[in-house]
Amino acid sequence: MRIGFGFDSHRLVDGRPLILGAVEMDFPKGLSGHSDGDCLLHAVCDAVLGAVGGGDIGDLFPDTDPKWKDAASSAFLSAVAKMPPECGLAVSNIDATVIAQEPLITPYKKAMEEKVSSLLGIPAERVNIKAKRPEGFEDAAADVIAACAVACVE
Ligand code: MG
């Protein structure tokens, strides 16, 4: 059994759709980034990569490569999902936390869990997504969404 950890954050800006956990959310701002800015999927990618010793998401999909400009991060996770089987491993479960002042993540958690599990090819009950407000650092975390994730592979 191996464990990997991932973290990512992106800034909320005007003029972008908000895609988080491969789910489009109803919100007037979206996450900036070279790709679609989906920090939850980026954290999950890094967690899986960490568990298999596969480096990090920037090694695989550099933000200097025009190929990944505005790319759907679901493509990153689909590609990363192929790596554990290549090492004779399978993702056992994912546990992730999203840290956001707004929007409210809770109504979207189930849809996100379903998307992440489907991209990884594992049952939805093996993906757990939690949501936290940045209590005590609200000002520092305004207009930011952050996510961390742990992946267990066996
Ligand atoms: Mg990122």
C-alpha cells in the first residue's frame, strides 16, 4: 500500500467558468490558470502521482506548453489514472478537502465525487470530498480556492 498527497490553489477571477472537481458550478467567477484551473483535480492528480512516485502535474502537463492552454483538467486526471495500473497498482480511495470562502461547495460534493471516481475508474464511494471555509484566514483566502487530497493505492 502506498499513499500520496496533493495540494493546489487557484485564484477566482471574472470572465471564466468555475470548474471544480470536473463540475461546472453556478458562480460569477472562475479559476484562473493555464488550464481550466480545476485545483481539486490538480490536487487529486498530484496525490495519485505522489503515491506511484510519478512526479507532479507540472512535470506531465507544463503550464508553459500551449497544448494545455485552457485544457480540461479531466484530461489530466484521465491520463494520471493510467499510471497506477502500469506499476501493478490500483487506486483504493481518494480523500480530498476543498477550502473556499465562496461559493458553497456542499451542494456539488456528490457530483464531484462521481466525476472524480469515474475519471479514476473506481466506485464513487471510494472518493470522499469535504468542504471547509477558511475560518481565521478569510481575508487571505478571499478569491482563492484551494484543495488538498490524499490517494491510497494498493
Ligand atoms: Mg493547478
